[in-house]
Amino acid sequence: MPLCSAKCGKNAILKRPKTGDNLCKECFFEIFENEIHFTISRSKIFKPGSTVAIGASGGKDSTVLAYVLKLLNKKYDYGLNLVLLSIDEGITGYRDDSLKTVEKNKEDYEMPLKIMSYKDLYGWTMDEIVEKIGRKNNCTFCGVFRRQALDRGAQILNANYLVTGHNADDVAETVLMNILRGDLARLKRCTSIVTDSSGGDNIPRVKPLIYSYEKEIVMYAYFKKLVYFSTECVFAPNAYRGHARVLLKDLEKIDPAIIMNIIQSGQTLKIDEERKLPTLTRCERCNYVSSQPVCKACVLLEGLNKGLPRLGIGKSSRVNRHIQMNLKDNTNFKGNCYNGCSENCNNTDKNK
């Protein structure tokens, strides 16, 4: 066996995917954790005394994130109050099982846990949505609803920050997707460690694992013997992201540095100053931060509740016409009360 590249004198047991260095287990742990600490400290992300909500799915990324944040919080005296926040999308055979892992994380890491469900927030589970919309474009609904559910959960927890387990592979995939779609606004946001918190009480989103390779996260979880859920979502195989993932993995085989190169390219690309980018405002229906008068979640819900499940999927002109004709009257809204009420009602103001 080769000696550890960190020159500690021990035999190496792994080859680091990001750099190709041969490392012993202890040196790998230290380097992995120090890189995350460097990302946090260099960006001056957290303020002492803050409450940090960790988006916990039970998967490898969020499990490693929770473990490392707890470790670094104690080691470097961040002074943070860490809590777990999970979203129950209502996917039988997937999320119900992964939430058991989150419950185990709650016990192992001694962190409070808050679970938000699509059924309570929107009146629909993903199983019910897929039954209506089919397996094509279902990830659009899930992505929009999950993002809003995480924000609402963080607000309930009075969190100052919301951290997610997005790793370097995830971010590189998103860069590729946004380039292919020509979505410059999202291209600019997706490579930021801290997402712009403009929009009043919108809670900043943080990606501490943005420079951590997926393979290294798996290796860290394996050697640390962390408990995590590894089954893929039953609806994921049809997602558009899957095509970007396949492309990225093929490129990574040629050059492992391609992941970091793509991220750095996304960070340094300049947007045409003459191009008008959307400005954030508030949805006139639910008061959630949005770049449109009516947010995407409300449009999707309106379509589901009126028997037009593809309303938010079609061309924007058709959506806008429908909004102008049918969404001005708030009494037509069939969503759920944001006070946590499980019944349909007309209270769309989360502050009431």
C-alpha cells in the first residue's frame, strides 16, 4: 500500500476523487472537514447565536452535513443552534422510509426535528399529483413545493439560515441544466454559497458542501459509519436532471477536475448588463417571495384544484392568460391555510 500523501507516515486506504491523493482514513476526515470549515469561515456565513435549520432528507448529503456541522460547531465554537427540518412529500415506499432515518439522525445528533408535509401545506401528496399529471414533469411540482415548504418550515422554526446538502456534483449539474435552458438568472444564483436573501423575511439559503464531491461524501459517510437512506426517489428516473448527471459523470471519467471547472465557470460568467433579469416581489395570493404576481406554487395548485394539472407546465403565455382571467379573485383559491390547517380554506395570508 502507498503511504498517505499527507505525510503522516500511515498507509493510505483510499484515493481521493477530487485530487487523486492517496490518504489514510484520519487524514481524509481532517481534510474533508477542514475544507467545509474553510468554505464557512471564508464566506463569513453564520453569526454566533443564530438558529440554523438543516434540510434533512435522510440521504447521504444531509446526513453528512448534519454530522459535520455539529462537529465543526463544537470544534470551532460557531455558537449555532442546529435543528433538523424535513419535508414529507407523500411518496410511498420512499419518503416514508427515509423519514425513519431522519428520526435516527435526530437521536444520534441530539437535534430537534420539524417535519412539514405537502398534504398539510397544499392538500396534495406527490403520489396524488403523479396520479393526475403522470410521471413526466412531476419533478417540477415537487421542486417548487419543496422549496416553499422548506422556507415555511424555517420560518416556523424562527431560523436565521437554511442550509441544504447540495454538493459539488449537484451544483455542476445545475450549471449544465441552466446553460442548456438559457436561464441566466438561475445560473447566477445556483453557484452562490449563500443565495441572495432579498425579499423581506426570506431566509438565506446556504450550501456548505458546495465544493465537496459526491464520491467523497459517500466515502466520509462510509468510513464514519453514518446511518443514511440510499434509495433513489421512485419518480426521479424521468427527471431532466438525470440527463445532465449522465453527461457530467461521462466528463468526470475523462477529467475529475471537470466538476470544479464547471462550478468556477458558472461563478465567473458575466451576464449581459442589458438583459433584464426578474426582480423579486411577493405573491399576491400567498405572500411567498416570487418574481411574478402569482408564484409558481399557486399556479400549480390552481391547476391541480381546477382539473388542469398541466397549467403551470405549459407555455408561459397560456399561464398568464389563465392568471389574468381566473386568479384575480382570491375566493377561487383552493389551497390550504398556511397556519397549518389541513382543511381547504380561503386564508392565504400566513400572518393571519
